[in-house]
Amino acid sequence: MFQYKPAICYSGYRDGQSPITKIYPSDAEVLEDLILLSKHFGYIRMYDISKHAESVLRVITEHHVPLKVMLGIEPKGEISNPNCPWGGIYSEEEIQQHKSTNIEQLDKVALLANRYKSIVLAISIGNENTAFWHPNKMNAATLVEHAKYLKSITDLPITFCEGAHEWRAQGTELAKIVDFISIHVYPLWQRIPYDQAVDATIDEYHRTKDAFPDKPIIFTEFGWTTSATEQMDPTQATETYHKSYLNQMIEWSKKNKVTMFIFEAFDEPWKGGTDPMEAEKHWGIYKVDRKGKSWISQF
């Protein structure tokens, strides 16, 4: 297991850029971001194997930026999910294509990780794909097979990133295969008030540790958005609470040597719907113009 270091999720898309349009940050923009993040963090997490991820690995290597990367893939759904409000229903032909695409993604992430092995921390086989709402739904049994396959083509640590509740409910067999468990906890999405949020986050860790006592557990997402609509309580989505929650959780993580990836580095306007105040766009510790919010600005 890797040593404890401060960690953060990184997606560098600026205004006018997005993975949907395939307009990616330039190497110069990536370098600017990574230098900024390396002042405060030792690890970054990325979500896919796009040109953006390749650029990050290349820039870190060429410019000797002192960061290590958790790589990951975004699997395509291998089962239909009628519980997803925005898609998730596939034909049998589409599902078969997704299965092929997912193996190709595993091959590519292993190739990238092995090529840049000295700066790759670990690999995730997916992100929240067992959640009831996810448009790219995966059976836990399929993820077990994906983890086994990935272990056959790389010796880097393997994990799966998912909500703490989903890990406890569906992760028994997968926990036997992965090298460590990666959990996500979001009090705001659970409508837990700020004054209970820190205790609730820590409780999710302990409950998951009780369920899997023999596995190392880290957080690969936790955070506090600074704007929200009716999807959550907008009165809780403030920079004041953002700063206080992160301060308390980072203090706990240091004391207990539990690696926690803050979600996330920068606000991402491309995410979510058309409402500019939507929570998905505002989880960053920096705004999209790279100006720091109150938590990061205190350092």
C-alpha cells in the first residue's frame, strides 16, 4: 500500500473545453495546473484514458512534477439501468459493444500505466458503476472479472471507486480481489446538515472498515460544493462550510493517515445541465479561472 500524502481529484477542463466535445487542455495549461497542485498535494486522481490523461502523464514526466497519478477507466454499461433518470437503457447489440470497449479500455489503461509506471499510484476499474442511478451500470461480478483481468496485465495496485454504502452492500467478492477499497462520501448529497457532516463522513469510513477489516481503505472522493440548486440544500453550499468541512476532514486524515482525495481541484462548467449554479459545476477548491476559494487560499 502506498504511503499517506495529501491527494485531490484532477480534471483540467476550462471554459470552452470538455471531454464531450473532445476539446482538451493544452500541455501548457496542464503544466500550469500541475505546478499549482503540486504545491499542496502528492497524489492526483484521473477518471479516464483520454488525451487529457495522456497529456498529464507526459507533462509530469517531461517536467519532473512531483506528483503521482491514480489512473482509471469509465466503463460503458453492461446492463440496462431503468433507475437512471438520464439514460442507461441499451440494446443487446450496444451491450455487446460495450463489453468489447471495456476490455479495450482495460488494455489501454494497463499500457499507459506500465509505460509511466514510476508515476502511477494505482488503477481504478471504474467509478460508481454499481450505484442505483448510474447510466453505465455494471454487475459486481463483472467488475470482479475486470479486476482479475487487469491484474493479469499489470502488477500495479488495483481498486474500484464507489460510494461507501455500495461497497458494503455489493462489494464482498470484489473486495477479495482489489488491493485496496476506495470509497466516496458526500454528506451534501445525503442532505446531512453541515454540523453533522464531519461525523457522518468519519462514520462511513469506520462502518466500511468494520465490513472489510483486512483491506486498506482510502477516500477517492469527498468534498463540499460551493453552489447548489434544489438537488441539495443550497443554504449549505457555501465557501464558509466548504472551508470548515475540508479543514476538519484533512486534519482527521493526517491524524489517522488515511489518504483522502478531495473532489475536486477545479470547478468544471461543462458538467451537469444548463443551470450555472448547479452543484456539479462547483466542487473545486479553485474556480475555473484558477483563483482559489477560501479553503485553499488560507495556505
